[in-house]
Amino acid sequence: MTSTEPHHATILEPLDVQRVREDFPALHQQVNGHPLVYLDNAATAQKPRAVLDALQHYYENDNANVHRGVHMLSQRATDAYEAAREAVRAFLNVESEKEIVFVRGATEGINLVAQSFGRAFLRAGDEIVISHMEHHSNIVPWQLLCEAIGAKLRVIPINDRGELVLDDFDALLNERTRFVSILHTSNALGTVNPVEDIVRRVRAHNPEIRVLIDGCQAVQHTSVDVRALDCDFFVFSGHKLFGPTGIGVLYGRRELLEAMPPYQGGGDMIDRVSFDGSTWADLPNKFEAGTPHIAGAIGLGAAIDYVRALGIERIEARERELLAHGTAALESIPGLRLIGTAAHKTGVLSFIVDGIHPHDIGTLLDMRGIAVRVGHHCAQPVMQHFGVPATVRASLAFTNTSEELDRLAEGIRKAISMFQ
Amino acid sequence: MTETIQQAQENIVAEFAEFTDWEDRYARIIALGKKHPGIAEEFQTETFRVKGCQSTVHLHPKFENGIVYYEAGSDAMIVQGLIALLLRVYSGRTPEEIIRTPPDFIHQLGLTENLTMGRQNGLRAMVEQIKLYAVAFHAMGQSNQTN
């Protein structure tokens, strides 16, 4: 890993965006006769050559099943798969690679915790706290659990800037609270939640309450130190971090993962199997039933190496500039209203335009080669809070340029003029 | 002016052929959407919602004297413009005419593939729903005859 540790001196130099963009083949194409402006990074990020090469290399050279082969290819595949786990461990700064479970994505990670931890350790009448800005993937798994065991879901409200109302959060915590599950950064609003403070408040109230942080929109934008954060569970999806789809990570505190029953049964997760009963493999294999997404994990490892080599601090600085530029460009458009104006925000520009449906804006932007997302962004409660059915969302990555954001603003102005 | 189902398609294609660039074509779609009366509020219910559209689309059929009349509307103007075109072709026709007419004209308007494939805007889902109602009315008509 040492070769990919960002060198301190390079952290201070700004990112050479034009050079970095060369690493992303998909960015260099024409859409509807215009150079692509990709502003749907919060949905999924484009992949650097290093990730594509890692996938190709694995399938061309090392493809074999992991963990049970005596032959060379199986050992190489296992080594590469476990090296990716180590890359994730170091990336999140957690103690042991046994605490890193590969899953399909953040959604599966949350479902795993809800079903395995929730069913084993939560009871009827217990309360689970989430927030009003959660993605559906951090709402529905808890609703399913509540229905199954008779637990109750409590929701932290948000204000009109799209920030959590933390005073109300304190009031929600009581002697029945057993679990808190909160997103780090909102996909629909861009709000960065004060997760360290949230964990501290929970610990101060009752150290037995378990905390899950959904880091899906965080790890690609800012450095996350899970040990310092002191949460019990942390999830993220590989494909939003420039890795392949279908691979994600669940971090769980070791003693909790040890105590939790398996989520799925199958190969690779057992110690012994007989018809009298079976015993489980050690962590993390207990939670990785069946052949895992080996190539995906290796691709994710490559993505992490890539991001760390660029330097997450440099990425963060770059995106701060882009967000400021984009915010100013959009705010200058008459009739445009930004949805999500938190003091602490990451690169999401969610907005509506008076009298024009977001779907129409999205369609007309696509005609100019500008890819944005239109809809409720899997966060319908957020839309309900702001009284809109949908928004247009431009979501940034460090590969974007200020010129692209100017093209976005220009595209919106032209779309508006077509409606006048 | 009463066009046949065939003439309606040909006329629409001819009207769009006059535009030289995409902005004019989309401006026309938007104008059609604005002019379109939409759908009565009583039909803007879950029963008549067309599933598979990212914007909200409602479609209501009426079968009178062997003719199907559709009412439809959307909250997105480009989608509503496409609805206006679809209804010009499909509304006020017999079930047989509706069933045997594919929406080929849509592909000849010079709109993008993205728009005409209809995954995003639900065009495909709308056409399917229009045809499903026609098939149902066709079956009803036949069973009435045999009774």
C-alpha cells in the first residue's frame, strides 16, 4: 500500500484535472452531437483506466474461485481478493480486515445489518432512529424489520436548508432507542451531516445504542476515518467510488459481527455442515455465502488505490471550488431554486425551475450532451418536505470542470427560453 | 378536419419534416403540450396512472358506439406534447384500427432515440396501455355481438 500513499508534498498541489480526465475513457465521447458533460456522479461514477485494467487483468490471468483451491490461479485470485479487503481496511482506517465484509452494495449492507443484527438483538417496542433525508435504502430495510418484530421507527426532522435538526434528535433518544442509522452525506441534497457529533450524542445518551453510518455519498468526496468516527457499522457502494457495480462494503465492529447470526447460508460461510446442524466460518467469511464478486472486489481495490494516489484532500479541495462555481452559476438563473442549501455541503446541485417540470429540463439538457438525474432520487420523504415531486440533480466529481458547469447553466437558460 | 388514422400519422410526420433543427422540433412538442387540454381531475387517480413513466401520466379510455376516445395528460410538458400526438393518431378510432397501427410515426419525427424509445418518458408504456384498452374493448364488442 505504501506506493499509493499520497505524498504530503503533492497534497498541496492542485489536481491537474485535464490530465486526470484522461484516465476516464467514458468521459471522452459525444452525446447528441456535443461533448459529454457527465453530472450524474452521485448515481454512479465513471471508471478510471486503472479499474478497467484491474478487471481485465484478473479475468485474463487469475480467474479462479477463492478460498478453496490448492492450485496457483486460485491462490492468486484469493491473494488479490484479500488484498482488496486490506485496501478497504486501510481506506476506512479500521482495525482488522475481519471487520470488512464484501456485499453487493450499501443497500445489501444495510439489509444485512437490519436482518441479522436487528432480528437477533432488537425486540418489540424498541426504537430505531433514522432521518428525514435518508435514501430509501436506509428507510425500507428498517420498516421491514419493524414490521417483522414490532419495533418502531423514529425520524429526525430536517430544516428548510436541508439540515438535520439536532435538538430534535436529542429529544428522540430515549430508553427504548436501540439503533441509529444515518447517512453521512445526502444524495438528494448534498448535505454533509455532522456524523462525529451524532455518534457522540448517541454514546453520551447510552453507549449500548448501535450506530450505522451510510457512507455512500461520502467516501468519494472526503476522507472517512471509521475508527475516529466510532460508529458500529459503516456501509458504502463501490460503483460510486469509481469502482465496479455490484460490489460494496459493510464494516462492522468485530464483537458485533461475531455475535450476529449469518445473513445467508451457502458455501464459503461454513465451518462444518452436517444434517444435525452446521457451524459457521470465521469472520468475514461467515457473511460472504457463495462465490463472491471477486473481480468486483479487485476492481474496488484498484479504485481505492487510484483515489488515494490522487489524494482525497486534493479531491475535496477541487470539488469545493467546483461546488462554489456551480452554485453561483445556478443561483444567477432567474426562477431557479436550489433544493438543499446546507452550510456544509458536498457536490450536489439539486434544483427546480418555476413552471417547468424537472423531466423537461433533464430531456432538454440531454439534447446538449449534459447528463443529469431527474426524479425523487430515491428520497421521496425529502421531496415531500420541500413540496416538490422531483428535482433536477447535477452531481459532481473531481473530473468535472468549471466550463462544464457553465455549460449546465447555459443549457438551463436555453431550456427556460424554450418555454417562454 | 377529420383525418383517418393513416392520414393523422402522415400529416404529423410532414409537419415535423419542416423543422430543420432539434430545438424547433422540441419547441413544437412543448407548444403542443401547452395547448393540450390534459385530463380531467376525476381521472387523475391511481387507477388511470400509466406505470413506467418517470413523470406522472394518466390515461382514461371511453368506448362509445364502437369508437375509443382517450383522455390523457402529464405534468411534464414534453411528455404532454407527445401525448397530444398519440391521441391525434389513436383517439376516436375503432379498436381494430388502434390494434393494427404501430406507433411508427414517432420514429420519423426527428426526435432523439432517447426520447422515442420511451423508456424515460413512458412513451412505450403509454402506447401499450392505449393498445391494451383497445384489445379489451375489441373483446367486449365481440362478446356483445355474439350475445
